[in-house]
Amino acid sequence: MAKLLIRGGTPLKGNVRISGAKNSALPIIVAACLADGESVLENIPRDIDVYTISMILQELGAEIWFDEQKRLHVIPDGLDRYQASYDLVRRMRASFYVTGLLLARLGKAEVPLPGGCALGSRPVDYHLKGFQSLGAAVSIEHGFVKAEASKLVGSKIYINRSSVGTTINLMLAASRAQGSTILENAAKEPEVVDLAIYLNSMGARVRGAGTDVIRIDGVDSLRGTEYGIISDRIEAGTFMVACGITGGELVLENVVPEHLRSTILKCEEAGLEIEETVDTIRVSSKHRPQAVDLETAPYPGFPTDLQQPFAAMMSIADGASIIRETIFDRFRYVDELRRMGADIRVDRDTAIIRGVMELTGAQVEATDLRAGAALVLAALAAKGETEISGVELVDRGYEHLDVKLRQLGADVQRIPEQEEDALQEHLGSPLLEML
Ligand code: EPZ
């Protein structure tokens, strides 16, 4: 596994350009394959998850590549296979979006059931119930979801709890169904809105995205278009917290402050000074962060993906903070933070953090993408050197994080993996050459 060596203690200073949103890129690259004709997508982050979804779609027959201007081209016309391979799908839960695509485009889908991951059990029961409501016959055989529908027919679907993935998967399937679909209790995340705007630019008819009722009037066909996706609010929030934990001063560029409202408010409560313009956020931290209580929630609440980075900052805050995680089981990183001297106790869905004056460097391991980010932030503040293994998990959702941190003054070195990367070795995809 690749590693990062970080020597802490340097306040981050300078400007950093935030990349496009991973959680927008993944559904939009899949949605591009609903069309007839080429789409050209801008602001797509070149991270591992984007390569994984691209390889899955290539295996199904689509042509996908980055050009010299880093724009992603998607030509779906050759997409004619309905069986997605276990080896790739198991790597990333968002691969399950191809189910909605294949049902809409081919009327048939065989996709491995996405397993659980470091965030606990992650069922797809809401997705399957929604596909059945649209008229698909759905079964699970030998670990594969098998879904088939000669024609998808629009219907009214109530989603049991706010679910980004379910909302997205059903938008994809319903976009080319016969008649209207109403998604009740739909997710309101900015990435859902971004997908809706892209689908409508292709000729779809999606209304209400960003509210909890989305109406999709199915159309017979969609056309490829050019589109630029939104910037990554989770990467932006990660850098805001990195500034807070190191006592630095940063200007984040290419951001949408409105998408970070709850994060901005919580960082201000912790004592960070924040100024925003239409597409930048200046953040500075002149004092030890103040302890803040926090509860994660669906958008516009505090994002679960920033719970772990924020907890890293709370581990050196002045006082005790209580962090409640309401969406996933995602406290496995706490054991790793303890190795660095953090004083954290977890009781079911709640972590109680007593801020310490200083963390110390240690050997730690990333257990999931955002846990890895939390460990990077803790290492930036820790006394001495920290070795973080499992960095390919961080590369899944952050484009060149170590490069960006070095440009801001951090002492970060990447220790490459000893043997060839399994993904590259197995697939030798030209896409990976550009990483
Ligand atoms: C998306 O995951 C994001 N992933 C996650 O980001 C993010 O943490 C999550 O939304 C919440 O915002 C992508 O966009 C690729 P959900 P998703 O469906 O869609 C339960 C990251 O680090 N549920 O909104 O899988 C589920 O278990 C990743 O970038 C069911 O019970 O999340 C969870 O408790 C991590 N049955 C809750 O709903 C279902 O069929 C919300 O999950 C579906 C979901």
C-alpha cells in the first residue's frame, strides 16, 4: 500500500484550487451513458473513483477518455453489455448507479450487490424497491442484482429515508421511463441538483431537484452535451479544517460557499475566521480551536463526510466536544487518532472528544476515504513524523491531496507502493497513466 510521511507543525498558508466534486462526477459520468452521442464534461477530478467508474463503463462498451485540456469525453453509443464485473464494482459503492443506467438504456442489468465497507452495512434496498415501483423485475442471485423491464413506467415512489444514492439511481432510471415519476423524500444534496441540471441539458425533464419532491417526466431519448460540474464541497471543507488544525491562513478557490453553509458556521463556532466571495473562501485560524458539539445530517445539515476531519480538529481543541454521527457507522478512525494521543471515547453513534494540547506522530492506517483525510489533518498538526498507510483510499476522493498540501507549505512525502498497483496491473488502463 502507498504511504504518506508527514512531519507536522507547519501552519498551512496560500491559495488552493478546489477540484470538481467526486460525488457529482460519478453520477454524471454514468448519466452521460444514457444519451445518444458524445458528452464533454469539465471540472472532473482525476481521482481513483472517477477512473473506476470509467473502467466499468468502458467494460460495458462506452468510450471514455481525458483530453489534453483535462476534459472527460464520454461516447456511450457502443454500450451494449448489461453485466457489470464484480472485480471493479466491488471497489466502489457508487458503481451501483450503473443499474439505473442499464435498466433505462438496455432494459436489463446484472450488477454485483455492492458490499458493505468501512462505513458499516450499506444496503441498497431502497434502490431495488424503487426499480420495482418502475416496473422492473428484481432478484438477487449469487451476489448479483438481476433487474429486467421491457419498459420502465413512471410511478410515485416514497424513499424511506434521505438517500443520495437512491435518489440518483432512480433519477437515472426514470429519465427515460414512460410517463412521470415522483420521488418523495428525495435527497437535497447539491450533487443531486448538479445531476438534474446536466440531465435537463441532455433533454430530460427533471423538476424540483434540491427539494424533497423531484418530478421526472420520462423522455424517449437524451443527447450528449457539454457540461461543467460543481466543485467539491467536501474537499473544500477538508481544507478549511486543515487550516484550523494547523493555525494557518488559506484562500480556497473554485468553491460554492452556499454548499458549505453548515460547515462554515461550525468552523466559525470553533473560532476560525471566514470571509467568502462568490467563488472563494478565505479562512484563518489564529488561536487554538474551540471545542464544538456536532451532529451530522442530510444536506443542508453538517455533512457526514466531514465528521471525521472535523473530529481530528476537535482532538486538539480547547475543551470537550460531543460528535453524533446519524448516517453511517464511521468511527473506526478513532483508534488510529488515539495512537497519536487523542482522548476520544465512542459510545454507539456518539464520540466524546477531550481536546489535548498536542498530538504526536505515529504509524497509522486509513480505514476509509474520509478517515484517511482525518489522519492527514491530525498528522499536519502532530509533533514529529506520522506514517499513514492506505493512502490509495484517500486518492479515491481527493485529487493530488499531497501535492496541494506541499504547495501550502506542509512537509508531506508520498512513499509509492512497492509492487505495481493492483488496479493498474490488472487492467493496465490508459486512464490510470494520467493519474
Ligand atoms: C453518498 O453515499 C455519498 N457517496 C457518501 O460519500 C455520503 O457520505 C452519503 O451519500 C451521505 O451523504 C457518493 O455520493 C458516491 P445514502 P450513499 O444512500 O448514496 C441508508 C464519500 O466519502 N440506505 O445517502 O451510499 C444508508 O445505509 C462517500 O464521498 C439504506 O438503508 O449514501 C445510510 O445510513 C462516503 N438503504 C443512509 O441511508 C438504501 O437502499 C444514507 O445513505 C440506501 C441507503
